[in-house]
Amino acid sequence: MLEGLISVADEKPEKKEWYLEYLIHENRPGLLGDISSLLGMLKINIITINGVDLNRRGMILESDDDERIELLRSLLERVNNISITKLRHPHLRDRLAVRHGRYISRDADDKKTFRFVRDEIGVLVDFLAEIFKKEGHQLIGIRGRPRVGKTESIVASSVCANKRWSFVSSTLLKQTIRSQMADDELSPDHVFIIDGIVSTTRAPEQHQTLLREVLRLDATKVVEHPDIFVRYTEYSLEDFDYIIELRNYENEEMPYDIDPQISNFNSDWR
């Protein structure tokens, strides 16, 4: 009994990460130092800090005491120069906002749709890599015009996530339509890359059989041109965990309704 009590007493509280974001009303000299000092007195560690938007600052914090976090919230609410906008366990977007100094754009109506432009491919690669690190089934769609960087981003993200990748279908260098894969390829450690146009409009039955097998795997699948993919399969956009939109520039029209049967399809979209 005594040994059990000693063992419980020796257990250390679990350290948890928190995301603190605040809006700065008046960026007076010494403001950040005052907040850092307050965190130090509460024995809350600062892991990462950065500006995340105009007049906003974000921090990833670490603490083994939830009550200290609530005390921090109470004290910061009394500081006249700032307003707390977020104090929670960090989401993926929070971590990337602190890492890159800005928030990733997300669709106001569809929260699983995220938007990037070509100049932000570094942020996109980081974002996808964090998603690829998750275990289990994931279905990700990526929209974008030809040569905007869709496939390259997927491959680079796989490398960053330390995952192997396999093309089920692709037009990166030439048209690829796989009919079979080696046994070691059909594993959860792979990221499977599917061209939603090639796989659904031009592929033979052997490829369709392989495609169904890949989609059943407990692994990450990335589908380029998801809107075409769902048009010719039993899947819907609701089955996707994330939809990525990659544009050449901010207001570029996104091609949701391209017709893969038109005569100039090969030259325009491959």
C-alpha cells in the first residue's frame, strides 16, 4: 500500500500545449515583456511566438496546470492594451499561423476547404505534411488549374511527413495509369496520389479494380480534380476530409465544372 502511495505521489502532472492569441489595441513599449513576465511568474512556458495577423500575436504555450491557464485568462482580461481572441488547445491552423506568421484562408461556408495561391506553396506543403502524419484513412481533394503545382506539392509534403508516395494515376511527367501495385506499396505508410480525371474517364477496368482497392486502404489518399472524381464514382464531396484549392493568384476562377470529354481536354488539362 505504501509503495502504491509513493508511486502516485511521484507521478508528474501531464504537460499540455495551449494556443494564446490576442489583439493589440496599443502596442506600447514593453507590452510583450510584461506578458512574458506574467507567463514566467505563472510557470507557463512559451514554446513559439509570432505575429499571426494585423495587430495580433499568437503563442504556443506549455503548462502542467489547467488552473494556471484559467488564472492567465483572468489576468489578461484586465490588461487594457489587449483583448484575448483565443486561448485553447492548439489546432493545426493555430500551429501553422504561429509558424508562418499568418492564418491559412478557409472557406466561410465549408470549413474543410482551405485556399492557397502559388506563392504560398511552402505553407501548403507544411499544411499537407501535418495532415499526412496522421494515421488511418484520409481522403483529401485538391483543385487547381494545370501546372499550378498540385502534384509537386503532394510529393513534397509526403517527403516532409517522412511518408512514401505512390502514383495510382497521374500526368506529372506522362500519363500514368496503374493496373497493379507491389505488395509493399499497398501499406498505410504510403500516400496514394490519384488524378481524378485520368482514373475516372480514360482508365481500363483493371485500373478501376486497383483504384477501389486503394480507396479501401486505411491510409491517406489525395485526389486531384475531386469534382470530376465524384461525378463518375459513388463518392461525394462529403466523403472528403479536406479540400485544397490552389490558385495562381488570389482571384483566379476555380474550375469546378471542366468537361473531360471536350476535344482539347488533353492539351489544356494534362
